[in-house]
Amino acid sequence: MRSTQTFSKKQEKIQKSNVLTLVSDGWSNIRNDGIIGFVVCTPEPIFYKSVPMGSERHTGENIFKLHSNLIEELGPNKIFAVVTDNATNMKLAWQMIRAKYPHILTLGCAAHSFNLLFNDICSSESLNTFLAEIKELVLFFNNQIASSILLENQTKLKKQLDA
């Protein structure tokens, strides 16, 4: 009973909204089944549905078909934008969406872009070398003798500066 009420409330919010954004992301469940989840922003985000891909591959064409079916279901004139990750198959789906629905803006997810950027930065050899040197420095000063020498010198310098 409760899930029916929740679904009805979601549908009511979506129907009352004049402008919607469709957000999707794909992942694999614990059994490694491909699934695509859809969120409709009214602007409040509402989980709309998840679709198991079964034996269908995550090609641009298949992604486009899923999005197109949902756009038609929600009302093409209400959809302002479609947001996905930035994978090549999604970019192909964007082209097809723009061709069929020229008024719909297609966007890549900024969080996904930042995640990819930070992964690239963190895998950089120069950054890893720098971090290794910083770790050595921290370990050196965590040593009791080195820490005591540093504290003594800081105290002397402070006294000289205060004088």
C-alpha cells in the first residue's frame, strides 16, 4: 500500500512540473547484470526507475532508445535536458537525442568529469613521487629525536623574533 502511495506522489510531482530533467547512470549489480537507473528532476530529484539491460549491450543506439522511450513517456515538451556520464556510448546517444528532440539539452555529469580528472591526477607519476617524499618527511619528523630538534629550533627562533 505504501509503495503505491509513494509512486502516486512521485507521478503527481512529475505531472505538475512544467520542466523536467532526465538523469541516468549505468552500473552493474552484484550479479554483474547491467542496469541503467533514471532520475527525473522536477527540480527535486525523484528516482523514476531502473531498467535491466539483460543481454542488450550499452551501445549508443540502445541507450538512445531507452532515453527516447522515457522522454515520450514523460512528455517530450516537458524535458529540458538529459544528463548522463561522459562515456562514448552516451555521447553517441546525445547526438541521436538532439537529432530527434532539438530543444533538449544533452549534458555530461560534472561530478563524473571531476572524478575522471582526479583519477588522472592521482595516477600521475610526478604526483605519486611528490606524495612519497612528503610521507618520508612526515615519518622523519614523527621520529621523537627529529621532532624534539625541530621544536627546540622553533622555540629559539621564536625567542629571537620576539626580542
